[in-house]
Amino acid sequence: MPMSNLKATVSRIFQGVIVLILLGTVLPYPWSSVARAETIVHVSSAAQLADAIAQATAGDTIVLADGTYAANERIHMLNKHGTATEPIRIMAQNKGKAVISGDLWILIESSSYVTIDGLKFQTNGNAGNKAVYLLHTVNCRVTNSVFSLNESIEAANTVEWLLIEGDQGGYNRVDHNLFENKIQPGQFVTIKGSVTSSVYNRIDHNRFRNMRVIGVNGGEAVKIGNGSHNNWSYAYATLEYNLFENCDGEEAEMVSVKSGGNTIRHNVIAETAGSVVFRRGNGNSAYGNYFLGNGKTNTGGIRLHGEDHKVFNNYFENLAGSSSRSALVVGSGASDGSYDQVKRALVAFNTFVGNTRGLWISLDGNQTGRQLPEDSVIANNVVVASGSSKRLVQEAAATPGVAWEGNVMYADQSAILGASKTSAEINVTDPLLVQGADRLYRLSENSPAIDAAVGAFPSIADDIEGRARDTAPDAGAMEYAVIPPLTAPVLSGLSARALRIGDTLQATSSRDGALYLMPGMTYMTGTVFEAAYGSGWTAPGGTMAAAQAGVAAGLDTEGLTEGIYSLYAVDTAGNISPGIKVLLLSETDFATVVDDTEYAVTVSGAWTELAGGGYFLGTMKRSNESGAYADIPFYGKQAKLYATMASNYGKADIYVDGVYRSTIDYYSASTQAQQMMFDTGLLPEGNHTVRVKVIRQRNDASQGFYATYDVLKVLREDQLSPGLSDVTAGPVSVGAPVTATSTKNGTLFLVPAATPANRFAIETVAAAANGSSVTVTAGVYGMLDTSGFASGTYIVYATDTEGNLSAGSAVIRIVSPDDIDDTDSAVGYSGAWTELAGGNYFLGTVRRANAIGAYADIPFYGSRAKLYASLGSNYGKADIYVDGVYRTTVDGYSPTSIAQQELFDTGVLPEGNHVVRLYVIRQRNEASQGYYVTFDVLKRMNE
């Protein structure tokens, strides 16, 4: 909406003074209105904090120094009372830098006018813990704080992060906080009460994001009341101007209302599974809310049970839920009381665009005891959808108790209207919606929904954007208005797209105004802006800076949490620029990253951008055009390439600084995003380029040829892999040591060459019979014992004390003191060699090849050896090399087949490791019918 209208609306909302009257009684607290000098108490430990809270009086400010405050129990504030002019404040010296952790949390009981400001809660998710508990409190406030508790996916206990409870309490406020990353059951914010409740509490201008799906009751983001059938209270809570993102815990009830008289208004619910549910209680209202599903599974809108609810001026777009998660559900009651009957519900002036299910009427209850909605009205709504999977209306049963009037609905492209009504009830016609620059759909100038509303609704005087509804109102959430085109400011001059927390982000706006760095959202409308930054506050989890046209401004990221952010410029007229994604990294993450959207990345050929929540920063690139490539530059010593794997993905060649390094395979039976595909290994510090080149080859199981790239992550100094040097070249006789040197303190490992190149596998195999390890100091060689090893090929790896893994060494052949059979893994074959079986061969097998250039490298330890092979009428010639020096050409021809024939004798050599190479030259005796060369066994001779 235009920011001027929005600000005017917000101004009206905050006008007035709350008169404190609690249930008609006089509160027993003798507050004084006489001001006194403020007392500031500085604390730097949990013990000092507890002591300061125990002694606090009106006007005291307890300031927490930067640091961690941990204890094994809660801090309990009891019977402490500030005043409206002299509150008791518990605040961080620097927002977000005073961290409450361990099993420490704060209980405020039977107290008033106490404010918690700017703390960061990382309390453990143990049974009985919370972050803040307001019990029988009046006019207390929790503001500007970050809640990110230390929960565990293995734990099943419920943790309520911020709990308000007590029938002697009310008028508390929870505002401008960030609640994020909930894993265990329980809510971010809970107002608890059944027969009685804390009343008139306000939850506003908070950001709620990222709840793990638990799929059972108890995973709501916010819960207001916990009443049951005929056993609930009026809470009169207000939930407004909040931003909900990916709050998927229950996948059914995202906000659960089990009390009466509550107001849910002006919130933005983005890509969140579940719905706002009026589950118990009467007289609740929901208006001015935006539900933006973006097609995410199970995203829902509003569901009603109970009496006298009002749902108006809401906007529902691209919600993918159905049944109880439809955009708007008017439920049925059940005779057993499990669901309350809907009576006198009003659903009016709402807009529904592109939802899988629009309105679902008379859902729930049970077939034998179903209680259908009564005396309810569905009026003046606009509902549109297209596509065969979409349905505008679903009535689970005939509902004579629901009156329809003035609705405008249109099902396009095989969508189903789903209701048989008169034209007065539903006018089936295209409302001609148009999408604005803020991505919302509104009535166009020729829309038949203009002036189409019927009936008298004097309480709905304005639309969702604060415009007055005239004497002939329009159907839908928004009155038609000529909105000047948004002329957004332009962002430029970003100092980085990825930076460390605490660094300053530099950017320039083309206009005077402000820069905003906001977590999560990839776009921003006026309503989202107000939810995050309304009423003059800067929400935790974001930051802002004044901007002067054409002059670089700096945004301080100190105190923010790691994750994806969006940077916006907002001019003085309220116009908002498109967002630019920015990544903030913690101390434990990478030095920097190069995303697929970076300007520095250059591509050749056709690459397509795909969007999705699983991709790094929400996007990745892919191509299946042969020869297409992406050059990804970085500065540093080492980087790792991450990409997506899928069943229709193929292979790509990887080059580093123009040199071919590897061919990677993107095939996976299931789609997997952000997989580490390639590690550059250690490079000289400086500028480097990784090239991903499509070769249009694929795994036999793959259905396509796509190659992808998502992000290149550049490692910090402490993350760099150890380097290896002075590794024994081999072959090495079993029992003789293999030596190597690492560039870092840590451990050397010697494992079979087939061992997967990951730390877990290497450590596991090194502890077995054919592996060994040794602790080493940087720059000092270590000796790896090979006693008891089987003959074969091995690789050396190094890890440092942080667990970083080096690239593997060149293959080392470890040779048995016994004869070397053709099946011995120490033998290195190149080219196509075929194994033949037969009783006449040494140990029952022999290898043969006839392709020119194929060879077998046969290592041994000793001073002399003899090569044995099979002879035959179709066998040819081979060159023999010893330790890389040509020695002779041998002929395998014989008119009859003869096994285990001596083909070559090395003669006497110096005692030590040696290699005999048998090299196919594709020449033959004139009598021969073929070119085959065979190898059966190399036998050591004792001199």
C-alpha cells in the first residue's frame, strides 16, 4: 500500500491511552506518579543479574554488559513494581550482545511495569525451561530481544519460549522481537488460560520464523488461550503487525486461538504451513492480514469454530493447502463437543487469488453428530483461481444456515467453481484483477467488482489498505483506487554479497531515504515493511541506516544472526526498491561465498536460473547445452563447489585456473540441493577461477544431461586443508614404513585407495587391519606402519586438529613379499584387460589385453623376479620395462596353448622396490592369428 496511507492507518491505531481497569477491580499496587532519579545498575554475570533483580525498585535500570549469562536455574522476580513513568528496565548494554544461556531464564511474577529490552535468549530446551515467563503481571513488556533457544531434534519435551499466564495479570506487551529456529514442541509465544486468563495483552511488530515440522499438537507459533468446550475465557488479546515466515511446526494450526474477544490484524503470514484457527471461544476477529503461500505445501489461511467471529479485509494468495488448510474454512460443530458449532460468522470483503482451495464450508465435526453453521454470512468476497487442481468453493454438506451475497468469483483454465448459487449470491465473472509493483492483485478500472458489494456493513468502514469504503463499496479486500506507479529507488555499490557478522555493509541508494537489511523475505511490501519496522522501531534481526542520494551508507551488522537477508532502499515517499540478497556468516562459517547470482560470475551458453527454498540464497543455475560453462572467480587458498543433484542430471568437467581437474557426476536418484561436488584443494593465495563445463555426458541411470552450480564457498585460514609433501612414492614392501609430511599439526592416515574420501570413512578404515595412522607435527615427517597389510594400492591423507581433511596423495603400491598374482590389487592396469579363468592358470586366473598402449604395472620388493604368462596361437608381442627403462620385447606366440610359461627374467637388481611394466604394442609373429598379451604371475627369486 502507499506508505502515506499505511502510516496514517498506523497512527490511528496507536492513538489513545489505555485506562488500566482489570475486571472492574482496583489493583492493589500503590504506584506513585512522582518521578525520582534513575538508578543504573551494571551487571556482568548471572549472579549479579539475579541480585540486581532481587533489589530492584521503580525507576531502576539494570544494564547487562556484553557476554554470556549462564546458570542452572531461573531468575525469579517477585512483587516488583515500576510505574508508567518509572519502569524497572532489564536491558542489554548493546542489543543482542547480552546472551542468556545454559538453563538460565527469567520468571517475572505478580509484578508490574517491568521491561526486558535487547537481550538474546539461547536457553537450553530442557524440561521446565522457558525464556521469559510473565505470571500475574500487569503492563510488563518484552521488546527488542532475540529468542533462539538451544533446542534439540532428539528432545520431545515441550518448551514454551515466552509464556504469559495468570488471571491477575494483563496489558502486557511483546513487541519488536525476533523469534527463530524452533525445533521442539511448544510455541514461540503463549497466552495461557482456560476459565480465566491474563487479558488485553498485545503481541506486535515481531518476526517469527523457522519452526521445524513436528506434525502434532503443540507446534503453533502463537497460542492464545487453552480453553476447551464450554470451558474457555475472554482473553481480549491483540496480535498485530507481525511477520510469520516458515512457521510450520504443527502444519495445522499456525496461530491457535482458544479464547474469546481476540483480534488478529495486519499480520503477514508468508510460506507458513497451517492456518490461523479460531478453535475455541467466541467473538474473535481477523482483518487486514496477508496470507502469502507461494505454492508451498499445506499453506493455509483462516479456520473458524465457535460463535460471532468476523473475518474481513484479508488477502489470501497462492495457498496450497486443502481441507482444514484451505484459504478460508467455516467448520462444523460436533455433538460430542470436539468442535464448536459456527454461529453468526461474518466472512466479507476478502480477496482470494490462486489458492488450491478457496472457501471450504462445513468442514470437520462428525457425520452422525455434525452441527452445520448457522446464521452466517459470506458476502462481497472476490475469489479467482486457474488450473485443474484449483477449486474455489467446497461445501462438505448443504448449509442452509449460510447466506451468500455479493461475491464475485471466476474459475479459469479448468479450475472448478464448486458451488451452485444464484447470480446474486455469486456473480460468476472475471473480476479483472491486475498485479501491482508490490506483487499484490487489485481491481482494475473496468472490474465488475467495483461498486458491486451488497448489504449493510457499517463496521467495515475501510479496506485492507486503510482507504474509506464509499457508499457503494467494492467487493474484495481492496477498494479500487488509481495508484501512482511505484518508482523505486535503485541500489548500487554493494561492498559484499556475503560478509561476516560485525562487518559493515556499504551500499548506495539513488534517493534520499533509508537502507534496510531484513532477514528472510525476498521481497517487501508496505505491509511487510510496517510489520518489521513500524511505529519507529528497528526490529531485532534487521538493521537500517539513513541514506543520502548517491552517497554510500554503512549498515552495522553487529548483533545480527547468521542467515539470508535482503537489502532494500526506501525513499522518503515510501517507495521500496527490489531486494538484493545478502548472506551474513558467523565465525564458524566460510570466509566468503560466491553465489550463482553474483555479478562476477561469467557464463557462456544457455544457463537457466531456478528458484527454491532448498538452494543457497534461494536460486541456482543449470544448463544441458554441450560446451556451456560458468567461470566462478574467488580470492583465497581453497574453495568448495556446491550444487544440486537429481535423477535427470549429468556430468561436467571442472577446471581450476584453466587446468582440467576432474569430471563430476550430478546424478542422484532423489533431488538433493547444496551438495559439495568439488574441492579445489590447497592453492597459492590469490585470485583463482573455477570453471564448470557442460560435457553432455551422463550416468547410465540418469535421465538427462543437466549440470548445475549453486555456490562456491571460500575457506577461512583455519578451515584450509592440510597440505601433504615428501610422501613415499612406492612401491613399498609390506612391513616397510610409508613416510609423509603435513603442513599442519594433526594426523596422517594410510588407507586402501578405494576408501571414500571423507574423514569418517578414513578414520574408520585406518583403525582396521589394512590401515594405519600417526600423530604428526607440522613440517615434521611421520612414519606409517604397513605391517600386516594386504598387497594393494593405498593413499595417504592428513587431518589437522580442527578435523579438516587434505586431498589424497598419489596412489602408493604396497607389495606382498610373496608372488604377485594378476588379481593382486597392487597391480596397476591401464586400458582394457580381461580376466580369464581356468585350472591351468596360477591361482586359477590370467589377464589379457590386445589394445595398443594397454599396460600392467607389477610392483615387487627384492633383487630379482620372473614374469609368467600364457602362450597361444593368437597371442602377440609386448615391450618390457623395469623401473621405467625399456628392457626387451617378448613374444607370446605358440602353436599350442601353454599356461604358466616364463616370459621374462629381470636379472639381478639392487635390493629394493621395483616395477615391471608389460606394455601391449599390437605386433605379432607372422604365424600368430592375434595380438593378445597375457599376465599371470610375477615370482620373486631369492638371490
